[in-house]
Amino acid sequence: CTFEDVEPGAGEHPLQYTYCFWYSKKPPGRNQDASSFEKNMKIIGTFRSVEQFWRIYSHMIRANDLTGHSDVHVFKGGIKPLWEDKANRLGGKWIVRLRKGLVARCWENLILAMLGEQFMVGDEVCGAVVSIRFQEDIISIWNRSANESQVTSRIRDTLCRVLNLPPNTVMEYKTHNESLKDRSSF
Amino acid sequence: GTRIIYDRSFLLKCRSSPMAN
């Protein structure tokens, strides 16, 4: 999977960055190491305008209807959704756990906020992920610098505002370094 | 530099444009 940049079409509304949609699904019945995780990850579309985004997104299965152990990632062009990528190595992510049935609305609000540059943290945001699991769904937003508390606080506050989360929603921040050590995303 | 900012309602409005389909 190599990243190739795209241009906004004539008359379309450009985005601040190029983004890629990635999809990954864990094969049933076995644990994944880092290389097999990467191998199961596919770029399914690249976009640099609002219209290009909708053309891809409108053809995707809604997050509420995804099954199995699957993830959809939207990352800036050139950044792989992997802890080890150089943009992510010193970063981390906010994690929001959602009861079943809520994820499609929250996921759409999260990516619209990211594409529309609502987080106001410069180049800090790397991408966003929706993770479909057996008992709950999880959305997360990744940023470059886990130790920049002003940045991570601003991301959390924006996340709360744009997701309009139910009361008692649990949010947690996890550094990718911690994830690398315990080999677990959540 | 200048950043390209869009709010949610503008992005949703673009969805119904013929170019987005």
C-alpha cells in the first residue's frame, strides 16, 4: 500500500490535507503480530476535497453495520495508522468507548470535525479510527505529541463538543509507547 | 498560515452537491 497524493477536482472544496481511508479486519481465530496487522491493512481511497470525501464515504458500509473485529482509519496522507510510523511514534490517542448502536453518528461527527480543522491544534492530529468489537465500539483520534498537555486537552475538549457524548462516557488517553509495550490498542 | 476550516453543517450541505455523488 503506497500513498499517492491527489488534487481537488475543479470547483471542489479543498481540504487542508490529503487523507486516506484504510480498512483492516482481523482474521478469525489467531493473534496478529505487527507485520500481519500491517498486511491486513488496505488503503481504500484517497481524497483532498470535501466532494472526493463524500464520494468515497457514501459508498462505504455504515459503521453500525460493520461486523467482526474490524477497523476503519482516516489518516493524513503519508502517515500509516501504525504506532511505529514516525509521525505517531511519540504520540498517543484519545479513546472513546461507545455502547453498540451509537458508533455511526459519533464516527461521522469525528471525521467531519477532523476534515474541517475543528481541533485547532496545528499539524498535531494524525488521524482517526473506528474499531468495531464484540461488545462495544471504540473511536479514537491520534495526535503526534503525547507529552503536549495543552494539545491533548484541546483535542479532548473539542472531541466532547463535536461528539455530543452521552453523560458518563469514558474517555481515556493512551500513548502509543504504552500500546507498543502491552501490544494492545485499548 | 491560513487553515481551511469547515463546520459540520457546511460539510453536510456539500454532500448533496452533484459533484459529491
